[in-house]
Amino acid sequence: MTVLGGVVRRGARMLLVTDPVPPSQLRVSDAERALVETRLRRAVEVGQLELGEFDQRAALTWAARTRADLAAVTADLGPLPPPEMTAASRQDVRAHVFSDTGGGTAMRVLSTIWVCAFVVNVVTWGAVSLGTGDLVFPWPLFVLSPGAVLLTLYLVGIGRPRR
């Protein structure tokens, strides 16, 4: 075995000998860049960054070659507030009223149709009552029956997400 200027010669094979690379100088992958971009998006959601700053930092993120470059993009951002305080998490809570199964989809559609029919009936009843100057029979009460059936099905577990 002979060593010539950083190259180790072992028989017919030659190996390149280099010094270890510091962690901050390791090259980054697209997956690491995507994680930093996600962190930047969360910073916009909670108000730590404006959209213009996000655009600049996202460009720097995808141009980054080393971990030090990526760390510099988020160095001045403090810790994020708990997820339940962001608008996106409030959407997640609302989105999970019904499950993602067929029963959940059916309940979502039927409930939407029922709410629309009920609102149309109440508005029509109110307009007729105001137009005649007399409180007419409250026929929207009849539309409550299908709503009660939907509520019963939901309480039994049809379309409800598992907790």
C-alpha cells in the first residue's frame, strides 16, 4: 500500500482519501428543501413572514446546496405557536365532521341538501308571512323530519369519523 497525494494505492485498486465533511457543509436533498419550504409556509400562516418574504426565502431554499444554506433561511424565525392556533388546523377540524368513507360522503351530501331545503323553506315562509302581514302556518317544521333522521343516523355512527 502506497499513499500519493491523497490517493491510496492498494494493489490494482486506487481509493481517494478525503477529510470528513463538517455537517453544516453536507449537501441537501430535495426532501430537506421541501421540509424547509413547509416550515416557511407555516410561518406565513401564523404571521411570522409576509408573502414577499416567503417568495424570496423559498427561492433561496431551492437554490441551497448545503445544510448551512438551509439553516440560514430559517435562522431568524422563532418557534411556531401550537398547531391548534392556525387557520389550517381549524379547517382540519371542520373537515373531519364526516368520515372519508362512503357513508361519510353520503351523509355530507345529504346533510348539505337538507340544510339548503330547510333554509329555502324558512326564507319562503318568512317572506309569505311578511307579505300577508299574518303569521302563516310554519310549514318548515315538516322539513325538520328528514333532518332528525340524518341526525339519528349520524349519532348511530354512520358517516362519523372514528376517534
